[in-house]
Amino acid sequence: MNPESLFAMALGITPPWEVEGIEFSKENKRLDIKVGFTRGATFACPVCGAAAPAYDTKEKTWRHLNFFQYEAYLTARVPRVKCPNAGCGVKRVSVPWSRPDSGFTLLFEALVMTLVREMPVKVAAALLGEHDTRIWRVIDHYVQSARAQVDHSGVRRVGMDETSARRGQDYVTLFFDMDQRRLLFGTEGKDHKTVKAFTEDLKAHNGSAENVTAASLDMSKAFIKGVRDTLPNAEITFDQFHLIQHMNDALSKVRAEEAKLFPEQMRGSRYAFLKNPENLTEKQDETLTRLCNYRLKTARAYLLKLALQDVYFAPTREDGDHWNGILAWFDSKLSNGFIEAINGLIQSAKRRAIGSRSTKNLINMAYLIAGKLDIRLPTLDSDDPI
Ligand SMILES: [Zn+2]
């Protein structure tokens, strides 16, 4: 077996394509495989599929999997065909080892997609010796083609949450299927229009805004407006995680103001107020008991926070007081808890997306991590060409 047929076999190159030559340069640390086609070969017209002879050719090069430690490239003369059906015109044929407009072979892209699940894109790019924008383009292609296939007809209960894309600058809003626990949609911004964008995407994937019966959100006016405007049948549940967080923020503010007035008495109370009674140290417990006797606003705020937490521990809505906006939770039991967990992953995605220039990249990474997408990658274990 000569090297040409060995490489043709290993690469899965089949007629009319053939390996014409192999060039290895130790200095340039690369292997070049030249691919051509047999004289007089015909190719399928990309428009109608009719067999047509080559009209002219253009040389193209694709990065392939490394040959040991050396970079490997495929170069081929890619023909345009002049179809017998005049309506089709003269068109460039597609090659079996790469998708149109990619500078990588399919197997190289499969390697890219495997790596970026495990490490930051920047690291993967450095490892592969490629610029990270090229890697992001590959990710975008596979994530978007997988997303094009998803079906959202079963979506009934949704949760939404905003996250900062970069340090306090741009925001993205993520929409989740609360039952399937997957990311449905991500978009730039954090205003009410994000909810509209979500319903449009839902519709584009066989879902319907009318089908959504419950929405879990924080108390952001923008989200509330968005839900009221575009999800007509959704009952709102305010997410407890955010409620308690709001409460703690408010409590900290009150405490800071009062600490200015009564620095002596309030000393050492900062963390005590953020804890639940059962988690207090003995000393913190003493401090709090003492402060509660001073009739401080902070102490009242603390008791309110505990009351709010108690609401969620009450066995039923009747036992839990009548804070209706909040208490829809007793019916829906919706909580963004898992979203917060996913958010942790997204934050790590943010770190993985270091060097990304756009929120689009971050959203794609979020889909990759939390979208439960069926990403189809070419594999080696078949007779498929490269
Ligand atoms: Zn044609």
C-alpha cells in the first residue's frame, strides 16, 4: 500500500476524490495532504442533485486533526459544476470532509467541541494553535444547529433570571423550563422586552405563550411587566431565593445607617443579622438579643426577615399568612433554586468564555452547558468520509 492510499483510507476519502500527494515538512511542523478528483468525474449539483462535470476549480485548505505532534492540512481543488438544468447555474460543490465556509474538517470540529466542554475556549484555542474567534465560530455553528432542532411544545412552567455577562456591564436574561430543568433561551438585556423575545423564540420552536401557566421570577418590575404583557396565562411566583436576598440587602442597608447613629451598641452585629437564629454563635445571639431590646429599626427588619422565611416553612398557605403575591408559591412550588445552581455553571461558563468579545458567545456557552442540546458531531467509528 502506498502512502497516498493509506491516507485516503485513514481519512475516509472515496472516489471521485483521491489523495494525490503528501508533503511533510519538519521545519514548518506540518503535514499537507493534497486531494483531487479523477479526470472526468461528475459531482452532484448542490441545487438539484443532478450529476454534472466540473466547470472550474478553486483551491481550498482545511485544518485537520494533528498528525502526531504536527499540524495537518487538507488542500483540494473544489470544483464548481455547471448543471444540465440551466436554472441551477454554476455552483460550488460541497466536499464530504467539511461543511461549507469552514476552514476546518468535520473531525477537527468534533475535537474542538469536545475540548470546549472541558476547558475555557481560550485554553482550547491555545492548545490547538488557533485564534479563539475561529473556535467561537465553530461553537456557534453547532449550538445553533442543535437549537434549530429543539421542540418547546411541552413548555408549561418557566423561570427567568438575569446574569451579568461581564463585570457589571452587559446583562443576559436566561429562560428555563422549570420541569425539564433546561435552558430554553438566552438573550441580551434585562428589560421587559426579553420576555417578548422569549415568547417569539418559543413560538419558533413549536411552543406557545398561551401554554405557559406559571412563571418564576424575582420582583423585577421589568420581568413582571414582560410576563403580564406576553404570557397571558402565567401565574407569577416570586422566587424565594431572590426575596430573601432582597430582604437581606434591605436589612444590611438599615443596619449600616443605624450603625452610624449607635456605633457602640451595634459593633460586631453585621454578620449576626444575616444569619438565621439557629446558626448564631453564642456571642452573636447575645448581641442580637441585646439589640432587640433597644427597639432598633435593624432589629425590626431582622424579625421581618425571619417572618418571611417562616412563611416558606409553613405547611400550607392558610398557615402562612396572606401575602398573596408571594404565596402563589404554595400552589406552584416554583423556585429558582435549580436556576441558581445552573447559574453557578453559567458563572463558570463566564470564566470559560474569558476573552469572548460578545454576550452571544456567553449565551452559546450557556446553551452548551444547560440547554440539554443534542449536538451531533461527526465520529470516527463509521465509514463516513472524514
Ligand atoms: Zn442543478
